[in-house]
Amino acid sequence: MLPDFRVRQRDYLLEIARLLTQELDLEKLLTRILRISVEMLAGQAGLIALKENEGWQVAAVHGLPPALLSYLTPLLADEKVSELDVVELNRMLKDLTYTVSMGLLNGTGLALVAHGQVIGVIFIFRNYPDLFSPNDKALLGSFAAQAAIAVYNARLYREVNFEKQRLDALLDSAADGIIILNADLTIERVNDAFERIYGRTHPELVGVPHADVLRWARDPQGITLESALEGGWPLTPNATLYVEGDLKRPEPPNIPIGVTYAPLLNAEGKLRNVTVTVRDITHFRNADEIKSTFISIVSHELRTPVTLIKGYASTLRRDDAKWDKSTISESLQVIEEEADRLSKMIDDLLDASRLQAGGLSLNRADVALPALSERVIRRFAAQSPKHRLVADFPEKFPVILADETRIEQVLANLVSNSLKYAPEGEIKISGQVRPEQVIVCVSDEGAGIEAKDLPHIFDRFYRSTAAVKQTKGAGLGLYLARAIVEAHGGRIWVDTSTGAGAQICFSLPR
């Protein structure tokens, strides 16, 4: 050894001490510790092996031939941690070094021990025996202890950083908006979902008071966070709050949200953070509105035919009046028509329920769409003398595989709509042939469909303002038509290229 070995060792110890406070990147730290170790022990090469759950793993290498490294790496990985201590590891590495170098190289190892646990070993390859005085060994032990603490801290920092990254990933991948508030109710961070809900980015929201962000368009349902805190919330660590209302956003429109507040207390029981979960409840509110609409429409639409049937039947049964044959026939016709309308409405409601429960079942068979269209035309032709119903299909129109009853239901719903909304004129069922599909369109010469209604006409229970005033119906015809077409693997749409009138088309695979 060199005469100034102890002086150099002290310098190395000081450098390791600096590493403890300056370097938390584990890979960089291990590389610098290994370089210092090789220099301090006047070695030619070295490695650091760390103890992992699955075995010993080479974590840093300096000056080691690739052939020897490729041999060592799987050898160490195969050794179980519980079956191999540092003394045994050093013995194995020394024997291996001596054998591979044909007696030219020796080796010495320094155990890395932190908090009473062996976390790794530094092994130095050199070409002279490891002769150390008791004082040298004490200094080497101090060096190894300092290095072990540095490695332990860096590994701990890596684990903490990994957990933070995992938590960040969980927050940002959450479908609901999440806000973390400081004890003073200013925003510490928000996730991506809340940025989308609110319309502002994380840097714009950090440090902003909670009350300036979660502002309500009108009084919400439930107690607000500020009011709860005034009343002493939270009394327990598991106390949560829920409030629901319309959030005022920087850019309209307002959005309905449900907000859950969960406290995080420190060791003294004081409020440290508040985790806020913000859920967009537009879908649930729409579902409630659909349910209310359904009850309103069905109540009204069922009441009308039932009232007419009961009224005409009661009139015909009166004992104080005698009716001529034509009056009785007309009354019975009204009863029959209203019973048919009632029956169709009940069938539509049952079909809608089947869709909600898991879809429609199809009985597929060969279907000739031109013949089916003619049958639908004959069925509706007598209902309105002001309309002229025609079919227009090219010759040799292909036969398709479909559920004939369901496709007839689609055509009937489309023709029925045209009869309702077009006061007079021609109603045409036409067909086109494409390489992989056929297209069927039902067109009329009415006022057409307003642009604001186009995105919604296939929605369940949707009826335009004009339709509600002018015609009867539950808003299920086009909804069911879309479901049937899509169950066949096709699609349905409004063709707006025709100009006057309305034209609704659907495709079916050939």
C-alpha cells in the first residue's frame, strides 16, 4: 500500500459523506462509490452486488471484462438470498477470480450494512493480496458503513419516488376529477380528469382557494365544505361529505357534479389535507330526466286510447239510447283503432325493455326487401288518401339474411312517421345495392327534420317540440328502428342531401 493510504482513505470518507447529502440517484451513486472503492484499494476492477428479494444482483461494474460479467450475472441471480451470506459470497467471488485469472488476480469484499441489515457487497479485483492492518480495516469498515448508508438512502428515495409516480399515475388515470387541498383549503394538485371537467390546467389551479373553483350556479344539495368546517368537521378521520349541484365553470355551460370530501389528519388529529372527488353526473341526471319523460309520455299516451275505448264502449252500452248500424260501426272502428294503437305502444315498450335487459333476439331467414316493402305499403295505403305510397327497387335486388318481422317493424315505423309529419304527397321506399350491403330509404315530401333535432331523433323517448304538439307517440319508433338495424350489423341515419322533406336510410349487410 502507498504511505499516504490513510490520508487518502479520509478523503474518500469525506467524499462518501458528500454523496450522502448530494446524490439520491441510485445508479449514479453506486457508480461513484465503486470508482472510489477501486481507487482506495488500488484495484483493477470491481462490482457492487445488492441483495434483492429474488437474489443477488450486479448493480454497478467498473473495469470488469464483459466475458466475466456475463458469467457472474446469472450465477448471482441463481443464488437465493436466504441461502447465501456475505462471507459465502466473498469466498465464491475470490475463488472465481483466482480461477478465471489463473492465479493472477485476487479479490476483497466490503459488506454494505445499514440499520443492522446486509444490503450488498463491494468486491474489488486486484493483483496483490488483501493485507490490511487493524487500523486499515477500521477505516475500510467506516468507508463501507458510510457507503451502505448512502446506498440505503438512495434506494429508499427510489422507492418513495416510485410510489409517488404510481400515485400520480393512479390519480391521472382516474375517470373522476380529483383535487387535493391543503389545510388552508388551497389547491395542492388536480388530476387530468378535473382539468377536463373544469376547463383549466393544473398550473392555473395550484394555490387557488377551493371556494374560488368549486362555485355553485344555485344552492347545492347537501352541506358545503366551508359550512361543515365551521361546524367542526371532521370529528373523525373517516368522516366524509357529499354535496351535489351545478358547477359554474369559467366557460359555459354549467355542469352537474357530485363532490365527495375525505379528510386526511396528522398525528395530532389536525386537518392536513382534504381529498376531493368530483364526478360528472350529467349521465345520471339525463337518466332521471328520461325516466320522468317516460312516465309523463306513457301516462299521457296510454290514457288517450284507454279513455276513448272506455268512452265509446260506455256510450254503446247505454240503455236509454238506440244506435243505428253506421254509428255502431264507426264507434267500433274507433275502439279497434285505439286498441291497435294501445297494443303497438305496449309492444314498443316491451321491446325497449328487452333492449335494456340485453338486446333483441333475431330469427334470421331469407328476406326479399321489395316484396316486404310492398306489403308495408298495402298495410298503410288505406290510412290516408292524401298520401301516395310507392316502392322503388332495382331489378334483381339481392335477397338478404335478416329477421323479416323486425325489418318489417323498421319499415312500418319509418312509413308511420312520414304519414304523421308529412301532411300530403308521396312517400317512397327505395333501395340501392352496394358491393357489401344494401341501403333502404324512406322519404316524404313534408317539412323535413330541423337541424337541432338531428342528433337526437334516434334517442329513446325523444320527440321534437313540434311533434309533441302535432302528433301522438311515445318517442320509441326510431329508437327501436336503430336498435333493430344495429342488431343486424347495419346502421341508420338521416340523409340531409335531398333538400325538401325527410329521408331516413338504413343499411344491411348482404
